[in-house]
Amino acid sequence: MKNFEYQNYIYSRKDENDNTVISVKGVDIGSNKLTIMAGPCVIDSYDATDKIAAKVKDLGASVLRGGAFKPRTSPYSFQGMGTSGLDILHDIGNKHNMPVISEIMSADELDYFIERIDIIQVGARNMQNFDLLKKLGRTNKPILLKRGFANTIEEFLLSAEYIMKEGNKNVILCERGIRTYETFTRNTLDISAVPVLKRLTHLPVVVDPSHASGIYWLVKPLALAAVAAGADGLIIETHINPRESSCDPEQTLTIESFTSLMDELLPVAKAVGRTI
């Protein structure tokens, strides 16, 4: 076993055998019930987001996701609506009685996120933005921390430790694929990371099959595999019409595909002692 398994870190199972369950507006993340987070990659209009929220909630999603600040590889790609996008997400979450999650890019936006967003997401590019992590650690907001695409599990857990060391124990880990030699998929989903993380830490672990694959038809099999491996939840990009999405349409599920996924998740969840 690796040495970091035995350290007295806050994330470690060494002195904490029970799984941490994080409650957000009546949604328990890390319990036997799978948490499905679904919604558009990016908030680009009120009406579209409202329709998506209604559909995914009806199909079993309990958390609404949506990007307002988008880190893009190209400076010419759509960067999101900013704080107005957060306003839309906040309002629609309240309308449908769903907690909402969105990605923060800078500590400059933290106060606005604290007001509007129920779960603050730290993206892969900011996993080792230690100044941001420490500031998030001084809040009591649940933080979904994504693994960086070139980071080890040890580095991932130590980033979680940065948040927890400042006092915020409400951390959710998210495996979203790592960069390998393979170029067919956007990233390579490290499915082994799920049982490894569940062994090393008491924190909830969710999987993002959308960013791991980058291909809509791979989302379902990767999601099923993640649940079978022990994931506590999934975060999935979903849209009424992916071709109209301003971001990542090629990896976004239609409502019909999301419906099929939820139907097929049920027996897999039951097989590993979970409900949806």
C-alpha cells in the first residue's frame, strides 16, 4: 500500500470508518441513494435551462448542474454568462426545488457563489489552485472537487486536504478522467480510482462520464461502470437539444438518452445495494 494511506490526514479512513454524508437542501450525497446531478454544460438562456431542469428532475436527478463561468482551451470559445448565469441557475433551482452546482474560476467570485450556489465545483484546471482551495475551506459550502487530468490520486486527496484543513469538511470528490496516450476519447476514465478512493477516504465520490469520454454514446456505459464500481453519484451533461448548446454538444445527452440511462442504472444500482 502507498504510504499516504496511513497518514493522519482529515480525508483518511484511518480514524473515520463511517462514510461522510453531505446534506444539501434535503439531498444526501454519499448515502445509499445515488445522487444524480444533471443539466446543461453551460447556462445560455433561462427558458432552455428551465425546461432541462423540469425534465431531469422528473427522471430522477436531484441536483441541477450548469456552468456560468467556463474555462475553455481556446480564448475564442464561449466563456459563459458569468454572474447573470448564476442568477438564472439560482432562480430555476428554487423554482424546481433542486440544489444547484456550478464551477468557480476565481476567489473574486466567491461571495456571489456563496449567495447563489448550493454546491461549488472546483474544475480540473483549478484542482491545485491552493489559494482558491484555502478560501473555499473557510466557507461551509459543499465543494465538489474534480481531479486534474494529469494528477495522481495522492495529489487529488491532498487538494481535498487543503480545503478540509481550513475547516470545511463538506468535500465531494469527482473522478472525471485523466489524460493518457489514448486520443479517441477526450480523457480516459480511471474507473479504478473509484474503489481506491472509497478505500482511502470517507468522502463521497462521484463520477463525470461526460468529460471523461467527450462522446455522448460513451456516457451511458461509463456511468453504469462507475455505479458498479461503487460511485456515490454521477454528474452528467444533459440538454433538450444538444446541437443548440453553446458548449460541448458532442458529449451532451439528449433527454431521451438521459431517460434510457436512468432506466438502465436502476438494476445496476440495485445489484450493488443502492437506490436511485
